[in-house]
Amino acid sequence: MARVSIEDCLKFIENRFALVAVASHRTRQLMEGKTPLVKTRNKEAVTALLFIRVTNPMS
């Protein structure tokens, strides 16, 4: 399992409420069958956080 900390993601999305909104939106997309943009074997929520850490979705 990948270790993704919320602090890592807060570097890109400073507002924790916005972070939750973006992560939950991406998690829902993945659960509905969208293609993950980050290669991982983790669950959808962890994959969404990895997506935020690797890419900067708010830029």
C-alpha cells in the first residue's frame, strides 16, 4: 500500500476542505470506471490522493 499523507497533498491544495472535495470527486470518478491517471494497485481513495500528490489538479 502506498503511503500518502494528507500533509503531502496539502502542499498543492492548501484548504483541507477543498482537498476533501477534490479527493472525493476523483474517488467517485474512479469507482464509476474512469481510467486512473496514476498507475497503482491501491484502492480508489488512495489512488485519488496519489493523483493529487503527483499532479497539481488546482493549477
